[in-house]
Amino acid sequence: MRLQHYATSAFFSLFYIYNSFIAESHALDTPTVINISPTLQNAAVAPTVDRSLVSYSIELMAVTGFTENNFAKNIYNVWFEKTGGRPSIRLGGSGMDLSTFVPNQKEAMVTHDKPTRRWDFGPSFFAPISNYFTKDTEIRFGLNLANTTDNWRNTIDFAVAAKKGIPQLSMFEIGNEVDNFVRNKLRKEPWGIPEYAQQWRKVADMLKAKIPGVRFQAAVYAGTSPNGFNVGGLSKAGVNNNNYKIPIYSVHFYPQSRCAGGMARVRLDNLADNNLLKAQLANYDADIAAAVAAGGRFSFAEANSVSCSGAPGVSDTFGAALWLVNYALAAAAKSVERVYIHSTLTTAYSMFIPTPGGQTPTGVRPMVYGMYFLAEALALPERGSDTKFLVTPISIPNNEGDISVYGLYTNRVQKPNPKAAAAAPVFKKNVVQVVVSTRRFTKSMVYPAGVQTIAVDEVRKVPKSVTTISTVITTRLVKSVTRTIRVPRTTTVVQTRTRVESRGAAASTIYETVSQPTTAIVRSVVTRRATSTQTISTTIKLTIFEEKRMKVTKTVKLTAASTTTWISRRLVTMTTTVVGGGKPIATPPARGVFPTGDGIYLARAVILNLSRFNTSDPNGLNCRSCRSPSPPGFGTSGSRPSKAIRLSGFQPGHKLKLLRLQAPGLNAKSGATVSGLKFNDDTGIIATQATPESVTVDAAGEVKFNVQATEGVLLVDEAVK
């Protein structure tokens, strides 16, 4: 990741805001049926989730800010207390290749901006890190590959000192995002895998000689590179487990980028696009397979919502929390070891702010709630349990990408719970049986000749009520309007002027050069945002009729006597009550055939409704640790949609714990919770505990619930250990 200072024009800001807060509303009335297999038929197809799935990457020069108080430790401990896995820490980032070790420096770190930016680290840099993180915390440390001075002597010295000063240090990275070295002017062409592998092996060989048993996290690419950097090629070039101890190959993952002026392409709604995420992750399939073939595992050692420090209004919103849940589980389902969420101290993509910086106070941002939601999904059944979880994505027919579902199974073969799994029988009860029978009869009437008044029964439709339906639709259009204006611009014109002087008998010519300001009028094209609102009102009146039997009097003139005979049908209703004997008469079958033997049973399910809903509530558009609020005026109109879910896969009769990952909207920066759970912005500890809901799997094997747009639901079967 490259650190860049970013400044934007007013036009650029408006363009970015408009594109980031598209207000969408989807009709969510049709129930979604989700079928999850009750048991895992083949455990090999569902990867085991690492207990430290969500870990943390910290910029090397920022780590001392994290160790100043217990804020970060409190956040990290939440994951450990739930999952039993200590989050791993990667110390690296772009500062790796700008670092220098100064053995006689008293200060832990000294920053230099001239002639070029660099950070000098002294021996006192290591002790705060070692003391802050627990002994069982795995730390991966980044080294400078860019500085080749004296055959990388400083890099080797830094590594030896770090290994000695940080006992938790597990493995080293050599260079950061080497596929960007030419663009970042750290190498000249030619620069590809052969050149990189040769230099990597040279540094690694020197480290092997200095540090017995040294291990490496190799590759460390910026992403899937079009310039040929890949894990398979690196392994073939000798960076493999035949020559070195390489447990992990890593590549970085950012779904969007604001590097090099890429802010215009950053969109909040992209974080809620499940199809886009799947397509992005598919680009890494070859690297994941190559890492396994080389005898290692694959890890996303640096990841976040937007590269180059994140994007305000995107990285610090609830959209990033939903994205984290979806991304982490999707990556785990591809056998990715861990995802390291990258942070600095106060940038937009920082998950939390551990120490105040400038105008930014400490605080917890929405992504922390996504982390907690994942911790609940992977929580141990009981403290000290050796249970691990297997994850598999669930496909939904005709799904347009708004719903993302994952099934989590335990790694233990268990028996179904007969008592809880037995379908509720149907008993005989007091039954009211209505018997309807018909009887025909004939009736005759004689009418004499002359004028007669006849009363007859007729069924007529008569108005019952009038219903008025009024609909008002208001639309807002935001568009860019290009205008050409004339702007004065002052330039300086240099002219030469000749002056002749006569002094006595001699005359001299003097040439003077003068500058005269000249104002020219130039054209400038600017683009402004234009907003228009259109309101359409419709009114529909409906008359509702009902049928009534009425007596109607008719006057007729008969020329002769007449006899009228007709056949009538009368309905006679008979009601009888039958008292049942209390014995079961039927047991409703579950949907399909539910397994009755030993197996790996479904334990958890994560359902994400990624339909976009943006809030317009000012209270939800900002947070205390955010530098600026989300722009107003982009809220989704109307009430928040809700999707009805019918899910099968859990054992019939089981009670499930239900937790919701919630916020006022995708663009919300505050108000995020997990079923009421809240973090303290001053300390990072949990201030309010969650209050889960409870739902029961019915006798047909279904559980029914609703999930709002832009919301996550976690179902936990606590009977499956």
C-alpha cells in the first residue's frame, strides 16, 4: 500500500459523493427459500476456518501509537474470548521499504521527510511491542528489500535485532508490494519474478545464516498483477519449501483503490455487491492453488475496503462492516488462512482509533461490529473447546446477489439430538365438524287473471364503500452540468526597450529589459452539480360492492289465470362436536429426509441481506472518531424493506440463537450494533451486551425470520457442539 496525501477539488468531491451514495430500493416481498445441507457429506470440500481468521496489519511506523494504551488490546481480546484464537499481528506496509535500523539511536523511531521520507528505528523500538502483545500472539515482521546498500546489511541487522527483541516474532516478509517497485521508483526495468526471486533468495540466505530456523511469509504482492507477478512463478524461481521454510504465501486484497487519483472510481455500494466480491476473489484462485502446491498456505496479509488509506464516507461506514463479514467468510471458504485488516492511526480505513490524533479522538468505527459478528459466528461452544468450524458458501437459485449465505459446520462427528430433533406429533383434539346437506322442495302459486302485484326475491349488487388510494412519488435527480466561464488570468510579458542618451560629445545606447503584467481572459470549463425534484401524485377511487338478497315488488297484467311452479334448494347446516382420545395420529415430515445417523451437523448460518438502504438521519451520518459525516440528502426514500426468509438445514425442534448486525443504513457511521451490543468509544471495551432473539425450527425442518435490507443475521444452534 502506498501512503499518499490526497486533496480534492469541490467538483471532485461532489462527483465522488454522488457516485458513492446511490440510493436504491428493492421490492423484498417474495420470501426467499434457503436450503442448507443438514450434514456435511464430504468434509474435504469445506475448509477449516483458522481461529485467527480476522487478524491485523499495522503500518510499521504506526505500531507505537497502538501500544500506548489498552484500547487496541481490548478490541483484540474480544475476538480471543469468543473464538479461542489470538489475532495475529503483521507489522509492515509501505513503511517497510522506507525503514532503517540505527543501532545507536536512543529514540524508538525518528521520522525524516528530507531529502526523502524514511523512518529510523532504534533498539528501544522492540520492547514496547514485546511487552504489549501477549506471549501467544504471533507477529510477522516486514523487512526492507528496496535498500540494497552494502548488500542489504542494514536489513539483516534490523531482522536480527527484531528477532532478539520480539520473542513473539514468527516469520519475516522481505519487501512490500514488490510488483509496484518500478511504479514507486524503487527499482528500474527489467524487474520481474526472476529479478525479485534472485534478490529475495539472497536476503533469505543471509538471514538463514544469522537466524537458525528462520521462517518467511513470501510473495507479498499488491494484488493480482498484470505484470506477471504470481505465486506459481515465484515458487518455480526457487522461493519454495524445498529451499526455505515458507509456511505462508501472501498477496494483498483491496476491492477498490484511491491510489493515484482513483477516488472517482470508489463507490460505497460496491462494498455491498456480492457478485463483484466473488469475481474479485476468483482472481486469486490460481495463487491459492500455487501456494498449496508449494507446500504452504495462502493469506491476505494486508486487506481493507479501499487502498491508500481508505476513502471517507466508504471505509468508515456500516457498508465496510457488512463487507468485512462477507469478505472474510468468502475468503475462508477458498482455504485462505487469514485476512489481515490493515490500519494506521487515524486514516479513513482504520477499524478503530486507539489514541487521539489531531482533531480525531479515540473511537470505535462500524467495522469493529462486523468483526464482533464474525467472532460470534466462530465462537467456541464452551471455553477451552477444541471445536473448529468448516465453512461453505450456500448458493440460492435465482439470487441476484442481494443475499449472501454461509453454512458453518463443526469438525466433530456427532449424533443428532433425538429429543430435540423429533418432529412434534399431531394429537386428536376437540374437533368441530360442520356437515352441510341439501334438500329440494317444490312450491306452486296460482295467479288469477288481471293486474297482480307479485313480491319476488332477487340478489342485487349494492355499493358498500368507496376506497380512495393516493400515491405521491418524489424523485430527486442529481446530475453534472458543464458550464464554460471566462476567467481573467494575469501573465507577465517580458519586453526590451531601447533608450539613447547623449552625454557631452558621446552618445550611448542603453537597452532595458522590463516586465509588464498583462491580463488575459481565458475560458475555463467547470462542472457543477444540479439537483431537480419531481413529484407525481395519483389518486384512484374504487367502489366496493356487496351482494344482497332483496324483496322486489313487481306489477304484472295477466290475461288469464296462471300457475307458477318452481323447485327450490335449501341448505341445512348441522354441527357436531367430536372429542378425540389424545393419541397421536400423524407426524408431519420434515422438508426432505432429515439424517438420523452420525454426521457433521450444521451448527451456524450467516445470512447477509445486501440490498442497499441509506439513512438520511443526521444522527447516523457521523461518528465521533470520523473526520467528517457522510453527505446528507442521499437517504433511500420510503420505509426500510425487509426480506422474509425460510431456511432449512437445522435439526427440527431445535431452538436457535439469532443475532443481528444492524445500523441505520449502509452509509451510517454510527448506530451500529450486534443485537444491542455496543463498544465504549473511550476504552474499546464492550459497554452493552447483546440481547439475542430465539427462534425454533418447526416440525417441517424450517426456521422462519425476517432480515432487513442492509442487515446481517447469525443463527446459532447451541445444541451442536
